[in-house]
Amino acid sequence: MDFQIHDDPMAASTTGERDIVPAGTHQMEIKAAEEKTNKYKVCDENPHGAVLALRLATVNGNYKFVFDDIPQHLGWRAKQLAQAVGSDVAGGTLSLNPDDLIGRSITVEVSHYTSKTTGNVSAVVKKYVPAVASKPAAVRKPPAPRAVASRMPGDDIPF
């Protein structure tokens, strides 16, 4: 069988770069997670720049990955991630194992950032949204009966 090879107009569109994730709330999957260092996260509280590096992909859509490095000194940010994967978080020390995070589905609020040096626009994690717990709905109590002012016959004073 002989085939004629012509330029495929679809090939150009599929091999090009993907768009960035639109700003807003998205369901995402943690595709990769690892502990590493990042020289841009070095500070007095984190002298080695230790981070939990995440690579996130949208569940619905064909967009670029969203990368997020959570510095070790930002416990509140790690707490957001733990709550997003459904972990119960109390005070003290929070331990997140990168291998346990890979493949987890989470809800993420994404915003856009414009680089001051290059002018490139990137999608960044604004917030990890806590997982919805399957708790029974709270039963609402009926309001307490209100006192009703009564009138005595022939009296204009309402008490």
C-alpha cells in the first residue's frame, strides 16, 4: 500500500506549547512531589531553602503544569495542602511524605503572575482549597418563641 505524505495542519497545533491554566478554581492532580532545595527560598528561617516541590496537572483540560514550591518555613501553606488532600491537621509538627501525595486529587485556586524580568505570565497556586468533609449537616434549632406584648382591655400601654 502506498501513502502520500503531506503536511498535517493538525500536527502544528498539537506540537505547539500548551496554554497556561486559566485563573480560578480547578480540580488538579499531584503528578510529582519531592523534597529539594531552592536558592530563591533561602531566608533566616530556612537557611538551606528546603521546599516541597509539587507539579500539578488539571484534571479537565490540556494545560501546562502548575509548579509550586512550598518552603519549609511556611507551615501555614503546608497546612493548606494537607487539608486539601483530606488530612486532619492539628497544631505542632506536620509531616508530608511526597510519595503519599503523588496521584492525589485536590482543588486549587490558581492566579496569574507576570515576571518582572521577562514579562512572561505564569499560572501559580494562590490557595489550596480544603477537601469537603462528609460530615452530616448540622441540625438547625427552631428559634426560641418571642414574648408577645399583651394589652389589657381599656389600657393603651402595651405591657
